[in-house]
Amino acid sequence: MSEAFNGLGVGLHNISRLSKAKTRSISAENFTGAKGAAAMATEGTGANAARDLGKGWKVSPSIHIEPRQTVVLAEIEGPGAIQHIWNTVAPDWWRKLILRVFWDGEETPSIETPLGDFFCNGWCQRCNISSAPIAVNPAGGFNSYWEMPFRKSAKITLENLTEDLCRGYYYQVTYALTDVPDDAAYFHAQFRRSNPLPYAEVHTLLDGVKGQGHYVGTYLAWQVNNTGWWGEGEIKFYLDGDDEYPTIAGTGTEDYFGGAWNFEHPQGQYGIFSTAYLGMPQVIMSGDGGMYRSQQRHGMYRWHIPDPIRFEEDLKVTIQALGWRSGGRYLPLQDDISSTAFWYQAEPHTPFPTLPDKDGLEVI
């Protein structure tokens, strides 16, 4: 696909190839991404600091977002593809700002998640991520390298759910203007939360997805509300008409995220890890810090980039929350589970469920 994309999807194997794609970038220093129009601001959040230097000296490095305001970060006329998104804001805002992306003038977003969860930081406490599509670096630099093609247009918005002014949101959206092949699908991301998960029910990551596509990633922010091991639950993928039983079922939560045996290493401690395609990079301890204490919070990701889960007609994804109780029996857990599912599909997509409100998203 990278060759057909005329310069998109560049890797070390083809970085030397010439392309007619045109690189553009949108930021607070160039709100439209227009050629030759960056660093021209005469007012902005850096105007006071640049008062002795003037235009071209970091006059507009960021924006403020008013209470209850939705700002348009980028509007791009295609065809083309977003290649890199960088942004940063104070951690308190990671569940209070909602990221939405609309492709080709669609009425409902193809991406709708809290800002932090899209970048694998759902707990409003910074966690560095060293993966292929998502990188989070000191001290809170969010980076996405998901390839996001569009044919007519792309629109990115950010909504402030609160009554407070969000000061100092910094961002840059880098994209290429180029032809998009017929078989290129559109990128989607959807957030859901079960807090708490009802007893003996599963957490649904995705349901109602219609059309052809492939599932490419999962991020979970998981708070355990019981003592003991919590990760016996299976993730299940229901594909193309599956009803009661899925086509794909995992063997356990830690197994799906590439670990084993409770993530325990050395004995009695969590093995924190972040790799190109999977990881559990965050554990927020509670109480005395033992790994089997209640109220611990975990952040885990799994990218299906070398192994996308393909579907032709429909897709549903669920995960169980299972621990242990007396007599060697499973205990259905009632945990706080937030999920962000990532997939590509042909448009149109079915509208997403209503996102939880500010209180429903809050980390408490």
C-alpha cells in the first residue's frame, strides 16, 4: 500500500523514494496549513514574551479553549492523509477535552474519545508510551502516527466539557496532500466506559460496526475493585454474523496484552512494559502497594498492526472481567473499565453511542 500511496506510509524500506505528495502542517502558528503562511502571527499566547522580537518569534505557539467551547483544530481539503499529530496540555484536561475527527464531510465523527484515552493515558497521570503508532514522551508530549487517509476533507475538533478556561493547548497536525487509493479505509476510534461493570456482564468495546474493515487496536484503563487477581477474562471478537459465540476468543486479559501469569515479575511485583505493539506501561498502586490490592489502576494497549482482525460485514468486541473466589471458582468482577477501540473501515459508519458526560468521564 505504501507504494500506491505515493509517499505515505513511509518506512525505512522506502524512505529514499521520491514522491509528488505535498507536506503541510497545521498549528497555532498556521491555522490553515497554507503554504508559506506559518509564523506570521502578530498576536497569540506568546505575544508578550515576543514583544521585543516581533513577528516570526513564537508569537502564537498555543491556544486557550473557552468554557464549553468546541474549537476546530484543523480543516483540510483532500485528497490526502494525516500522518502525525502532536499535542500537549496539562494532565487535568485529559478526560475533560473530547477529540473528534470527521472524514469527507460526514455528520457524525469517526473518532470520538477523551483526549488522554486516545493517547493511552486514561488516568490523568502521565505514563510514557513507546509504541509504533502512539508515543507519549516527557513531560506529556502526545504523538499519533496512525495513518488517516481521506478523499474529500478532514475536520478535527476539540471540545471543552467544563465551565473552566483551558489554558495552553499546544498542537501540530502534519499531513500529506496526495492521491488516495481505492482500497484505503478510514480510521475510527470509539470510547466506552463501564463504571462499575454490572455483575456477570461483559464490557463491550465495540458493537454495531457495519461494513468491511479491520480492527487495529485496543487501549484499556482498568480499575480493579476487588482484591486478588483480576485478569482471567477473555476478549472476544464476533465477526460477520457471529451470534452467541465468537470466531476469536482470547485466553485471558494479560495474555491478550502480550503478558502471562498475572504480569508478575519479579514475584509479587508488576512487570511494567511498553513495546512496539503491546504493553502495560502504567500501574497506579493503592494501599500498601501490593499487586493484588483493590483499587489499583492499569493502562494497557494492544496494536493489531502486524495481525489486523479483518471483517467483511460487521464486528463486535467484548471483554470479561474475572477474578477468583472460594473453591477455585471464577468471580465476575464489577470493575471500572474504560476502553478505546481503534479500527479502519469503509464509510459510511454507524453512529456511535452517546459519549458519557463530564461526570461520567471523570477520574475519581
